[in-house]
Amino acid sequence: MACFICDEDNNQHAVFYIEQWESKEALQLHIKSSTYSMLINAMELASTTPQINFYDVSERMGIELIETLRQKG
């Protein structure tokens, strides 16, 4: 699990909270947890309705992709 919090320079009213999970199952357990309830409570304090997005990456590749593609040049 990884977690990031950042804001956007152009929008003084935006805060980005990003989580990265190893599996869908781990994410689902986290969403059901009491820890996640605290995040939900914080979002309910927002002056506007928060925008929530979940992205599912089906495959993760690293440096090996670059090496493979550049060798075929």
C-alpha cells in the first residue's frame, strides 16, 4: 500500500489523496475498515461534494519494457 497527499497550484481548494494497493481484495478490505471510515468522515466535512475515482491497472511494467523495446530498434 502506498499513499500520497498533494494539492494543485492552480486550485487552492483542491487536495488530492491517492492510494495504491497491491490487489483489489486489499483495497476492498481497506474500504470496509474503521480507518477508511475516518477518511469518509473527513470528506463529509468538505464544502463541495468530493470527486472520487478508482482506477484499475491490469498490468504493471517497469524498466524491462523500455529495455525490450529499445533493443528491437
